[in-house]
Amino acid sequence: MQSEITILGSEEWETVDLNTRWLSQAEIYYTKTFEVNEDSPINQEFTSSFRLRFDTEPNKFAYIGYDAANVLLETLKKVKNPAYLREGLEGFNNYRGLITGVSFRDTQINQEVKVKKATSEE
């Protein structure tokens, strides 16, 4: 494994043990779609409200559900008619949610995916 090829991967690469002999020298980049900002006042308020209501900590899916619902509700508020939801979502941009950003930029794919470099824990 003396290759100098850059490795591109998905979010699972964030937890890979890079201290193995062949990964320690590799340049690895992975996508990161969801990331909770623990210090955000909005996140702290959401977490507190979630704990009070459900008597448990919110997991990744609670954050995703909150953001997805807000994207849909904001889009519906703008287009006023559910028949125009698809077109409204394509023009939906610059949403900064609890766990993800959303910008479709006239496409059907969220353009707010981050690319991070994997680092070893030495």
C-alpha cells in the first residue's frame, strides 16, 4: 500500500482507525452531511425542549426531522400551494439548521455537503 492515491469516502470514514500501517500515510477525505453545533443557542434550546418533552436526549434523527420539517414548512409558507412544493424546494437556499445546511441552488440535490480531511489520533 505504498500508493499516493487520495482516498475519498463517505461519513463512515470519520471513525476509521487511521493508525494502521497502511492508512497512517494516506490522504483521506470524506463527506460530512450532519454535524450538531453543541454551542449554538438554538441547538441548546432544542435539546432542552426535547429532553423535557420526551425525557431523553435527542439523537441524530430528531435533529434531522426538525430540520427537514422546517425546510418543508418554510417552503410551503413561501409557495402557498403544495402543488408547487417541488419548484419551491429547488429554489430553497441558505438554510442553517440544527444539524445541517440546505441549499438546492436550482437542483434536486442538497449542495451543502462538507468535505473533511481525516486525521489520525497520534
